[in-house]
Amino acid sequence: MEHLRPVAGAPSPDDGASGPDLADLLRRSGRGDEAAFAALYDASAARVYGLAVRVVRDPAQAEEVTQESFLEIWRTAGRFDPARGSALSWLLTITHRKAVDRVRSAEASSRRETTYEQRNQPVAHDATAEAAEASMEARRVRGALANLTEVQREAVSLAYLGGYTHTEVATMLDLPVGTAKTRIRDGMIRLRDALGVGS
């Protein structure tokens, strides 16, 4: 995908009120309509690439993630359900998952390369306890995220996992900024309650 080098986070030229109906393009792509898929790609590739590059932090890796994401989108377009969220958020959810998988894969590879050195170094008891505690905390956070509504989880994930501002989240989800802020705030309140953290 050598031709695809949009500016990270840059809006697609087709964004805006007169832009294409992504949900309709997804439905048609799900029926094997290649022209609809090409239009979907043109309308959303900049956003997909922008999210990928923010997560993986490497333009070449982000291009590969973008390509993998669109392959997945083509294969699974028939599963898109507009009742569960916007077409753009569905595309970005697939992209985020692919990008995170790429980061985890790179981290696993790096860990394998340093395994020998780590085996030959004593591990302090405190470091082991810290790692165990961090792992348990991560499980608690994942469990708490699962208790959010779909729209809250979507907004919180983009803001805190994707690193987007409230304004960027609002743009990505086609929402007014106030609505995006409310979803993020309500989601964070529910997370705090689920984790037993004080306000």
C-alpha cells in the first residue's frame, strides 16, 4: 500500500455532510460490491491509517495495519450492525484491534529475544510482586470496561486507549463535542465505581 501515506488523523476529503454513507457502503461491500468497497476505502483510509499510526508509532507498520484492517473489513462487512454503533466506529474498532495486536506481537518478539539475558539475571522479589499486581489490575480494568455501555466503551477506548482528544473523538464518532464529553465522563464514572476508586 505504498501510495497510502495520509497525514495521521487528517480528515478524509469525503468527510462532511455531503460525504458518502459509510453504513450503506459497508452493507453493499458485505454483498460483494467491489465498487462500494473501493468507495468505502477512499472515504475512510485516512482515518484508519491515522489511528493505526497513532497506536503503532511507525508509518510502515501503520500501512501494514491499514491493509490488514481493510482485508478484515472486506471479509466481515456483512456483519456490520448499524444498531450497535456508527460505521466509522466499527471500522476504527477493527483497526484499533489490529494495531494493538501488532504492538503486542512486536513486544512478544522483543521479549523472546531477551529471554536468555533475563534468565541469567536475578529477579528482585519486589519486581515480581509489582508485575503480579499490575497483571491483576489490568484484568480488573478489562472487566470494568466490559460493564460499560457500547457507546461509553467506544468513547472511552478512543480517548484513553487511542489517545484522542474529546474533539477528535467527537469527529470520529460523528457526535457533537458535548455528547462525546458526556459519554467519556459517564464511562469514566462507571469505571471508577466498578474499580472502587474515589472520585
